[in-house]
Amino acid sequence: MLDLKFLRHHPEKVREALQKRNVSLDLASLEISEQKRRQILTELEALRHHQKVVSDEIAQKKRAKEDDKKLMAQMKTVSNQIKGLDVALSKEEAILSAFALEIPNIPHESVPIGKSEEDNILYKAVGAPRNFDFTPEPHWDIGNRLNLFDFERATKLTGARFPLYMGLGARLERALINFMLDIHISEHGYTEILPPFIVNRTSLIGTGQLPKFEEDLFKIENWDYFLIPTAEVPVTNIFANEILLESQLPICFTAYTPCFRSEAGSYGKDTRGLIRQHQFNKVELVKFAHPEHSYEELEKLLQDAQEILNRLKIPYRVMALSTGDLGFSSAKTYDIEVWFPGQNMYREISSCSNFENFQARRCNLRFKREGQKGTEFVHTLNGSGLAVGRTVAAILENYQNQDGSVTIPEALRPYMGHMEKISK
């Protein structure tokens, strides 16, 4: 959420900044509400001053044992007027707060300006795509042939876009989860978290999924609870409404969770394979950073996510997202896109973002500088380290062999019982 004071006093600056996102803001209702709020505050100030004056007069009359009935009646009228104005003030402030919750974050000055993903900029490319002496297959054909997953039976169990891993497919998924967690914990200094997979509405408001994107969530009937779309939600909210010490920053957490997304806006897209599922596994990286160092932490987080692909020796590229492709809560995002030879394209496997104080303001997460009285909002960051199902798909496509087998990446073999290949 943007600073309400900044929003109130500098609406034109907000409008100009968000135009870079191709977001057109109608601030007329906001300005009307702000005018009403200021008018109410002026009236309240005058009435409270009058209330104090009358209270002093009543006190004087009581001491002098004089009749104070007129003043008491006047005091009651003023008191009722103040109560009414307090209600009106709360109403206008609620309108302002609700409006602020719908406004996306302001892009960082380093974010390339553009209208869509077509305007994203290549930040770096790592590894050359493999030259095959046969036509590479997509992962869904490989997985079906090797009995690694069964999408038809998954549909029977639940419905479309839910995976059912079988045998070595299930083991490969589990191996990747442990592989990713071990690297992030032992080598990158993250603390492991196993959070709830169900969160309340307040938590989703805190990270920015609500109120704007409720249709993308799975809501639990008869409860105001939701299945998590990402571990970002519960992990970022761990310190909601708390004050951290400056010496604690940065705090780095990693968490494996299943994730649940309705994919409401993606009808007909990526209907085959593991790319766009309603349920998928992910290892998440979350940081709480000092405002003065958050962009350094973003680069480190990006490197931590990249390291998984470096170890697996899978080609990838990093894209700096343009303002037109930036997520709602993000001030700056890098996407890591992995090469899929069976589909002849790069596909996103991780988004690494700095939200600055946008999320922290929504969930009231602050820190106290050493030797200072006041508090300020921390900066929050997160990124996938990595999306596990997409990593499985990338391994199957990049390590497939002409005889139909799949070579297991060397770094992953200790997690697969030192197997070297998956064969039918």
C-alpha cells in the first residue's frame, strides 16, 4: 500500500508514476473524499475547542454554585455533534484506505518502461541450449512414456490441471524439494519455515493478493480462509503488526509449500503438462531487509535462485520486467526463464521481486533504528527458489536421450539413490 499522506498530498505524482505501469487512476473520488475528511477535521477541531471552553465555564459555575443547566445542555449538543463527525471521519478514512488498497506499487526508477512482457529487457543469459541429434519431446510425452505422472487419473480424482506424480516422478519432485532447501539453508543462510497452507483474509491483504485478485484464489467454503497461492503469503506475514530491531535485518526465510491458484485469467493456456497447474509445489525465498540495502538483497536473492539452475546445468536467462509486466505489489522484478527444448522456448521458473515498503505498510511491519525513537517500515522481498514442477519439466526436456531415457543431473543424484538415468 502506498503512503496515504503521500497519496493525499501528491496525487499528481502518484498518477504520473503509475502511468508508467499503464494504469489510469481516476482520483476524482479520492480528492472529494479527502476534501470531506479535511472539512470534518476542521469542524471537529473547532467543536473540541468549543467543548473545552464550555467545560471550563461549567467548572467555574460549579465552583461558584451558579446555575449551569444551559451550559450542560449545550455541552450535550456539542458532544453529539462530535460523535456524529467522528463517525463521518471514520467513513471517509475507510474510503481512502479502501482506495489505497486497489493502487499498485510505484515502479523503481531502474525498471524499464514498457506496455507488456514484450518490453522486458534481457539482463543476462547463462548456458547454451543443447544441440540435439533428434527431435526433443515435450515433458508431458516423456513423463507419460516413463510413467512419471498420470494426468488422466488426476482429472478423475479432482479435475483438470491437478498433477498425479507416480513412482520415480514423485521421487524426482521430492528430491528437488530437498535439494533446493538444503542449498538455501546450508549455503545461502536462509532459515527453514514450514508455514500453514491455509491463511486468513488479513494475511492476503498484507501481501497484496486481496482485495484485487480474489478470483485467483481458492476460498474455503463457510470460512474466511484461503488455500495459499504461494508461501510468500504466510511467511511475509510472520512479523505482521510487530516491530523488529535494526540489528535483526536482514531476515531470510525459505519454505517449501504446495501452492493453489485458480488461474482465472488463463483459460486455454498451457493446458498440457506441468507448466500451469491449479496445485503445484514451490520452494520460496522471503527476505525482510533494511530499506537502505534492499536492492543489494534483491541481487543476492536472484543469485540464490539462479544457483539451483547452475547446479542442475540447465540453460536459462534473466529478464528485467518492464513497467507493463510488473506485478501489483512489486517495485522491481527479475524473472528467471528456463529453456524448454521440447517446446522451443524459454518459460518463467522464478520471479524475484523487491516490494520496498508496499507490503510492510499493508501488514504493519516495522523496525526500529538503533538509538532512535521512531519506527519505519521494512522492505520485503521474495522469489521462487524454484517452482518445483517446472524444474521437473525442465530436467525431463533438457536431459532427455534418444533411447527415451532421461539422465539425472549429477548434482541431484545423491537425492535419487545415486541413480544415473530414468528409463522405462
